[in-house]
Amino acid sequence: SQQRRTHLDLGVCAHIVMEVCEALDYAHRKTDDQLNPLHLIHRDVSPQNIILSYEGQVKLIDFGIAQATLDFNSQIGAIKGKLSYMSPEQAQGHRVDFRSDIFSFGSVLYEMVTGKRPFAGDSSIKLLAAPGPPLRSARADGWAPWLLRVFGSSRLAS
């Protein structure tokens, strides 16, 4: 059966964005007992790992594949996470840092706002090479100016 995709209210999106950014910031700035940065990377920021409670609480869950960058060898060449939301570096098995989580969350944000994944394909090769749809054609209702700035001018042409 066909699934009907709906858009989230931009206010709800803004609330989710704020909460997930705070969670990622906390994880990325986490230190050990001697205050040494752990360089923790979630590596699987995706809609399935963002929980919204009935009370409006937002939780970023499933740090199961998260990894501190102290152990570089186990991270190079190991592709973990959902390909549709991965940064190009992560999808290619390269070493990643906190910026990969930010890229992934940008993909989640795009999907929250437009109801469509920013990258689509029926194979991993097509998925990695596919451009996302332009924002102006992805959602017809009113656009907040901040949203257009978030995604940049390269995605605005229709």
C-alpha cells in the first residue's frame, strides 16, 4: 500500500532541531574523568533514532554504534549506520568526526521539513551519487527565512 507522507509543523521541527543539537553537542563535548575530550561520534543520526514523547521531550537514542575516536583502526573502513543519512566520508569508510553527525542530522532535518529524503537511490552507488530535490519544489507552504539559509542557495533552484 502507498504511504502518505506529511510535513511536520515548522515549529515542531525547530523544537526537535534544538533538542537534537543539544544532545549532539553534549556527546561531542563529552570528556573523561581527567577532562580529556572523548571525541564521541554517534554515527547513526537518523529519524529512527530520534524519539519524540507525548509530552514533547526529544531523545537521541541508540548510541550502540557510537565510538570515541581514540580507537582509529576500528573506524576506518567500517561502514555503520543508515546509508541514506551518512556523510560522504562515513559512507566511503573514511575516518569521521563530529561533522559527520552534523551532516547526518542535516539530512534528517531536510526530511522532517520536506517529507522526502535528500538523497535517494535503489543501490548504495546510486544513493551516494544522487542529488537531493531542490527545496522550493519539495514543500509548497510558507518557508521560514532561517530554513532557506540552513540549506544554502545550491538547493534553492527549482
